[in-house]
Amino acid sequence: MDKKLYIGIIYNLNSSGLKNEDTIKDIIKILQNKYDCVIIPMKSKYPGHASVLAKSVCRMCDILISIGGDGTFDQVIKGTYNEEHNLTFIHLPMGTANDLANTFKLSKDPLKNLEKILDGKTVNYDILTINNIPYAYVAAFGFMTSVASDTPSQWKKKIGRHAYILFGSKEVLKKPQSYNIQYIINGKTYDSDVIVGAISNSMGFAGFELYDDAKVNDGVFEVLFVPNLPKIKVVKELADAAVNKKLLPKKLLYYKTDEIKIKFINHLDNCWNLDGESSLIDDDDITIKVGKQIKVMVTEEAYNAHFI
């Protein structure tokens, strides 16, 4: 007789797409129809709570499902990264930006997403670390990168993506700060003045799908720096690169690597933003590299597009 599976579900009711717990009940029914299982539902009640919950159950569970925005998945990774476990992760995006949904080829329907994932593949996924702190898909700094974390959660809950537009419209009026950085990548040293930096393991960030060839378990990641440009041109260059991926290395500073070291010559005023959440990292010397791999369940479509 096969043993029962223990499945933990961590969900964030503050996510814009998750209005009540009826969706959680429907998700539990799908899982019970698929597996002989014990379900452990856990509601995330405050910032950082998902990490606490994930750490508390990771050794007893076979599968751990996160339901919420990109930040919810990030917290689950942080809570389990340094623990000994044999977990397989599933993420069901229910947030506002949902950059991970693009990488994992998921829609806005969590029930259909779950059914497709359960019929999909279990694969490895690279987790990156910034100064030994794990994050799920993007570490960013500079102009407009704090909009996702600074936008009031009640706005996001009520009006979704439009909250970013309303809040971001105030930020875009500010003059971008230029950061003089020195970085070592692929054995070469560069000096640049940049206003945005994003180091990611995904198709893109902030709603921009920039990387057609991104593979999320190939041991390398994408590095993008936006040079010191007028702020209107910043958005245009990113939009152009999103439409025509071949323009990316011509318009912006773009690399693939397994490690980058960054030194800020002038101090970074605003801390790094990790997966849409502000962090406490404000060091002038930064090392980002590929850390551990985790096991994730993904759809067949995502497997074919972004895994090797």
C-alpha cells in the first residue's frame, strides 16, 4: 500500500487574486482526488509569516504549495532553503504582478493551473543567492524597482495592477539616481553608471518579458543593467527589448553568468528589492551566484520552454 502524501498549503489572503478561502477548498478537493493525502492548510497572516510556516512543516511534507504573489513563493524558499527536507514545490500565482506566472506558463485560474501542474513534470530549479540570502527569481535595485513593494497592499488587493500604475506615477516624476558600480562577471571587470540593475532567473521582471532563451535550471542567470539614461528613454528601451529580444544586448548591458560581484562606488540609497519585496541588504559589496536547486512541479508547457 502506497503511503499517504503530506501536502502543505501556504496561502496569502492579502494577494489581489485570492478573495476568500473558497478557492483553497477547491484546491484541496483537486488534491484529494489526485492523491491519497493529508492536507495541511496554513494561512499567512503577516509579512514573513510564510517563511515561518514553511520552515515549520518542511520536514514533514512531501509537497509544499504556495498560493499568492511572487513574494509568497520567495518567503517559502527562504523558510526552507537551509533546512534538510525532500520537498517538491508548487507555486500557484495569485498576486498582482506575477512575473513567475510568465516563467511557469500559468494563467490567472489557480484551479486549471493546478490540474495542469499535476499532469506535468517534476524538475530542478536554480535558486540564486545574494550575499548568501536566497531569492526566488529577481534581485533588483534602482529607478522604479521599489514600486512593487512600496505600493500599499490594500490598493493591490482592490485594484490589482492598476495600483502599481497609480503609485508608480508619483515615482516616475522623480529624477533617477545614477549609481557608479564596478562589477566582475565571467572573468572581466567593468565600470558603469547605471540607474537600474536586475539579476534574475526568469523570463523577465516588472512585467517585462525580456529573455526568450532563459532556462531556469541551467546553472546560469541573466544580468541586466540600464545605463544612465533619461527616465522616459529607460521605459522605451525596456519596451523595445521586450518586443524584439534581439535588441537587448544592443540597447542595454546584458550578460549570462553563474556569479557576479558588484561594488557600489557611491552607496546604494535604496535597499535591494527581492522578488517584489524590499530587503535589508544595503551592502556596498554584493555577490550573487547560483545556490542550491529545488524540486518543482511545472506544466508540460513550462518544462518545454524554460527547463533543460
